[in-house]
Amino acid sequence: MTHAVFWLAQDLLTVLTNGAVRVPEIFLLSLAYRLLTGEREAGVFSIWAAFLGGLLWDLRWVGFPGFYTLTYVAVVMGLLGLWNTLPAQGRTPLVVFSLFWASQLLPATLAVLILHRAEDDAARSLFLMQQGYAIPLSLLSAFFHFQRKDDQNA
């Protein structure tokens, strides 16, 4: 249910900006947060949620199914694989932030390279603007991640 709210928030922000601003992948960030908090059922649920959320995003904004569907699922599966191979001592704030930011960086980079012409100045500036919003969201997610871990350890 929470992920649907984040998907709708991302959609609403996209509608409100009328395409003038590339909105960060808030939905994907919520899935990444759930994966990195270590819930037992998070893996399979997040893969299916990424598939459905990406498919809806493709049908709503891109016009052909598959681009965001594949990208979202690849990011979730990559995060899941990386997170499960990291030892507990390696799950530092910098690593957690990097994983959150990677979940924002990969879809945006692929969108610029595939959906838009990479040499287009407008696409590059929209990419940089999106990352300008994605980095603080990734920092905030990492902060909440460690706040939750501290609360669980107390």
C-alpha cells in the first residue's frame, strides 16, 4: 500500500511539473528502502512491485511497455544481490547512501541514453536537475535507514 502511495506521488509530481522537470524515482526509492531494511519477504515482493510499478509507468508516460519495467526490476534485483552479499560490517552509511543513489542513477541514465538523445542539451540538463533532487532524497533515505536500525537495536 505504501509503495502505491509513492508511485502516485511520483506521478502527481510529474503531472504538476508538466514534464519540465524530471522527477526522481520516488517509487523505486521506496522499494530500495524496503529491501535495505532487511524485511524477510521484501525480496520477492519488491521484484513484483517493481515489475507492476514499472509497467504502469511505461503505459502512463512512455507509451510502450518494457523500458521502466525492465529497469526497475533490474535495479531491485541488483540491490537485492548486492545487499545480500555485503557483510554486516560493510553496510556503512556511505555504502547505504551509494545503493540508494544507484537506484536513482541507473533509470535516469538509461532514460537519457535510450529514450532521449544523449547529445541533447535539454536531456542532459533535465538529468542533472533530477539528480539534484535525487541526491538529497537518497541522503534522507540513508538517514532514516540508520535511524530505524538504531531504534531496532535500542
